[in-house]
Amino acid sequence: MSCYGQARYHSKNNCNLLRVMKLTTLLLATFLCSTFVQAQKAGKVVYKCLPCGNECDKVAYSAEGKCTHCGMQLVGASTINFTEVSPAGMCDYIALHPQIVLLDVRTKEEYEGKANPDYGTIKGAINIPVQELPQRLSELEKYKGKEILVYCSHSHRSPQAAYLLTQEGFDKVVNMAGGMSVLQDTSCKK
């Protein structure tokens, strides 16, 4: 349906603004993709911040080093291989993927609801705090061929855990963007 077909919802000016916003978004995406492709064709490695859940995860660098925003190590952009699900679609996603492994990387206190604030826990989740994940990877070995959905409270720790899992051969990793602090649908919570 065209924007004008929705006249009762949008004024002509709003319609034009929507078109400009869509075009700007498309141009920005095209520019970023072409820059990335050009860098790859030129044999240059594009680096990104080791996923930390901040806006700096989206910044591309041309050399190794540390992220100027968060101080995390820069890694090859091509090594960041996990997808994301929005908090708004989280419970539906879990319902549509009943075999999914849920990995809560918050502290034990957060997971058990003893931290303030208490954001709750998702039914059936395994708790391995991100700080312990490298030493406890063997506990997840049996799930290597399964889809694993990783989450924390604000999506700062879970991208790090998702990255670690993909580097260790887990190839079906999904991160919950935003974390438990913004999950409003309670149908998948304990």
C-alpha cells in the first residue's frame, strides 16, 4: 500500500518525511556495505570491537588495537557470527524454537532473583556467568549442534558470551538484544 493510501494515518508531509527517512537509511546501509566490501576486496581486514553491547559494536576500524569507546580488543569483523533477537520478540522466538538452549550469563545472584533489581529468569535457562564461561564450556559441549540463545540483564555481557561461543565452534548462537531489563513479555519467565 502506498503512503498516500494511508492518508487517514499520515499527512502528506509525514509521508514525505517517511520516504526521506527510508531513503536515508537505505543509502547509509548501502554505503556501509560498500565500504566493507571495498575493504575486503582491497585485502584489508575490517576490525570491530569485541562485542560489548554498546554502540561501539557497530564502528569499523582499519587496524588492530583497542576500541576507543569501551577499551575492548578489536577483532576481525568477519569473526562476529551470531544473530540477535529483539526483546519484544523473545518469548515468541522461544515458543517457535522449543528445542532452543537458553543460556543466562548473569551472576548466580541475578539468575536466582537475589539481586536488586530483579529482572526475573526465563523458564528452562541454564546459568553460567560470563566470567566463568571460558572454564565451563565443557558443560555446553553437548549443545554444540543446537541453537543457543544467550542473554543477560542489559545485553553487555551476552554479546561477549555469544562471541566466545562462536569462536569455540558453536554455530547457532543468538543474542537477546537489550537483555532482561527490557523484556516486557512475561510469558516465558519463571
